Amino acid sequence: VETVGNVALITGGFPAEYGDRTAGVFSLNSVEPRTDGVHTSVGLSFMNLSLRNEGGFDDGRGSWLFTARRGFMDIVFGIANVEGDFHPAYYDVFGKVGYEIRPGHELSARILHAGDDLRGSDDDDKSRHDDLYGSSYLWLTWDSEISEGLSSRTILSGSRVFKDRHAQDFEDDGATRILD
């Protein structure tokens, strides 16, 4: 949450930067990193461990922001002795580096990777499921202010989204049914 700089929901009358959208635009922008030195924070709770590191370089012309989080639901469920054999785990990583090439021209790179690992079985071990989900996004952005009131943004991006789901049902007679 602390890496989100602003959120906008536009339901009609879109500016040209959003192209040919017809239903709506939900825009999330990352926070701008602090450039007055290096700042690091670590958070620890029963639910997750998080790390944030940000700073600047080259007299403030460049900046970076890095965050990572690992959820502990699998560990919490084990300690709490939750019924069944359910082990949900999740993590995410976000990184951003930007550099002002010259006044009004900034090149930046961002990466976002997230994963969920849900594994479990029922109390009597008659069924088992493994659900793995992940997504990775990388984008490079060149922002240019050409003149007052005229700017351009060029984005090169790539992504990978995957899911891997497997389930098994164990019948009373010992037979196994695989549900993919």
C-alpha cells in the first residue's frame, strides 16, 4: 500500500493518454522515491514481513524505490493449528529506477512480480489441491516535456502471467481421480 502514490477512476470522457478505452480507466501510480539520502524501513507483523528501500543518486537526477513483501499465512495457520492441511503463501516485489537525462526528459524502468502458492488437503485426506499463480511485469518509460503544454510518453512493456492448478480426489476404494 505504501508504494501507491495515487489512484484514479475515470468513468467517462477520457483524456487522449488512455487511448480507445470505452468502459472506464482505473489508474494506479507508484509513489515518487525520496532523493534526500537513502531510506530503508522493515515491517514485521503476524501476517507478513516487508522491506522498503529508496533513495537518490547523481545529485537527485536519479532515484530508486524497491519494496518486497512475504506473507506468513502458511506459518500462522500452522501455529494456530487451523483445521485441515491448508498452506497459503504469497509474496510480491516492486522496483523502480528513474533518471533525468536532461531537464524535462526522464527514463525509468519498473518491475512488479507477485506470486501465490495455495496448497492443501481436507481433514480426512480425501482430496488435495495445489494452486500456483504468478505474474511478472516489466516496463520502460521515456517521459519528455517538449514544450509548455506539450509532452510525450513512450512505454515499452512485457508481462508474463501463469497459473498452475492441480487437484486430486481420493475415493474410498483407494482410486485417485485427477482434476486439472
